[in-house]
Amino acid sequence: MKIAEGFLLKSIAGANVVVPTGSNTVSFGNVITLNETGVFLFELLEKDTTEENLVASMLKEFDIDEATAKADVAEFVGKLKEAGLLV
């Protein structure tokens, strides 16, 4: 899975925001603001990856346990899928 074409991560006025480009600007009606962890995961998802890889990367980068990493990744991926940002 990875971030769909036409979505970029930008820092705007100190906030990390997912910005639609091209035809997505017409059909995408959401504003998605990401925290540090969301930015970390979004950047990993700019290349094709798996939930297992995201969890492993979270465990290496942040001081959290595996159960928390799995829950956080599942929630983040679910929200991106719901918003149509993953392919």
C-alpha cells in the first residue's frame, strides 16, 4: 500500500497538512493535519510498504511497545483508507 498519486505533505503556517493536487483538488473535501507520528508514517507510505513494516519502523523510531505501535498504525491506515489516500 502507498499514498495515492496527487497528495502531498506540506508544512503550512507551522502545521503539517496533506494537500491534494491535480484533479484531487476538486473531489477531495477534507483537511488532514498530521502530528509528528503521522508525518513519519505518511513519509513511509510515499513508497509501497506494508502495515508490518510501518509497525517495525515505529518501534525503531519511537519509544513505544508493539501493541501501541500496531494500534496506532491500524488507526492511521484506517483513516487514510477512509479518506481515499491509499492505493
